[in-house]
Amino acid sequence: METNEHSVNADVAEGFDAIVSDIGHKPKVCIVGFADGHRGHAPFDDPDMEFWGINRLHAVLPDKKWHRWFELHDLQKFYSEDEEHKQFLRDADFPVFVRPQDMHVAAEWGITTAVAYPVDEMIATFQPYFTNTISWLLAMAIVEGFQEIQLYGVDMAQDSLSHAEYREQRPSCEWLIGLAQGRGIEVVLPPGSDLMKASHLYGFDSDVYRDKLTARLQELGQRKENIRNDMTQHQNQANFLQARISELDGSMQEVQYNLTNLVTQYAYPDIPDS
């Protein structure tokens, strides 16, 4: 099953070949995300590289040459008021992959290069384990048989403090990277990416440094909790003092009223002294 420069894997459902047959691509692909540490380091000057962008990446990486775009969010929900993004998608002279259920919205918005992302074909080829946009792109790159996949601006850093969504998104990316490598596809990750990284080799590397960091994290957490308790105590005291100020304000208003409306025997001499 030939698709321009190289073949699509034989295990893909037939519908996928029709989707990509007119696109054509180079031997290598670079998937670019939003992580600012290295998104700008993508090799945009490589003539053998195809570049795939996502979402509103054009706002932070303007004037770049793109070969495909992927907007797999609900168009109406997320972008109905985003005229800048809609204009970018309308101006695209490359395929813009959207959710199949959003094709009618893309047509209404005038996105003439919109293509329905082959979600059913991807699930049939792999399994329903796609937890982020990048995973869908990796799957397509694997299916189309690119010789090399590079990922820039994709960290998927796990953050247990802020409970960032990347914690649950990262595993499917790493699973698909492993599948790509297992199929002989070279996967290139920049040094700054957290993908395919571990703090130590279990059973072989010492956990001393990890234990020190864990202890330090616990210490900092306790100090933060102490400060929070101090803030609560000070807030309680501040509330008490504010209540006293309100009482004094009431007393001052009463005195001011009496002062303003003062009635004396000099103003009304017929009023006897008490």
C-alpha cells in the first residue's frame, strides 16, 4: 500500500489510505508542542522534515513552515469566539485535522483544508489508549511509516503539586514512543524533555539522592503549613481588631450625631436645667 514516498503499515484499516493518499510526506516528521524550553529548537530548516503543529501553537511560533495541523478539541466549545485562531485555520494551505464530528463546523468556518482525523482507524490499529493530542499524532506518524519522529516542545512533566493534567497524559505518549522504537522508527527527544526519563534505575542506582529530595520536599511542605497556620491566627486577630474598629465607628457616629444636633439651654432658654 504505497502512499507517495513510503508505505503505510499493512494493519491499518482501508479508510486511512484514502485519507492520506493525497497528502504526501517526507521521510522524517517533527511533532511540535508548547513546552517553551525547547519548542523553538525544532529543526525547521531541515528539508527532509515534515512539521506538525497543534492547537494555538501558531500564536507562539509564528511564521513557521507547517505541513499539517491538528485541532482535536471541540471547535465550537473552545474556539467559537477566537477569531485569530479561526483565521489561521482558514488560511492554512496544509491539511487541518479535526474531529470527525467537527467537520460541519470547519465547513461553516471556511476551513477548506479540514480533514477528519481517522480516529476509528487508529483505535483499530492500536487500542483506545489516547490521553492527549500528541498521542494521536504519534499514532499517525507510526502508521504512515516515517523513518524518524522528533518531538520538540513536548515535556509531559509530572507535577504532583499542581496536579497538572500532564500526569495522566504522559504514559500514552511513552507507550507510543516505545511502539515506534519497536517498529524500527528512530525517535529523537531533546535533552530538556521529560519523556522517557527516570530519576534512577530501579534496583541498580542508589535512592539516596531521591530520599534527600523527598525529605526536603516534606520539610518545605511543613514550613508552608506552619506559615498557613500563622496566617490563620493573624487573620483571626485581624478579624477581632476589625470588629473593635466597627464598634468604635458606631460610637463615633453616635457622638457625631449628638454633636451635630446639640440642643442647649442657650438655644432654648425656656428649657429648665435638669
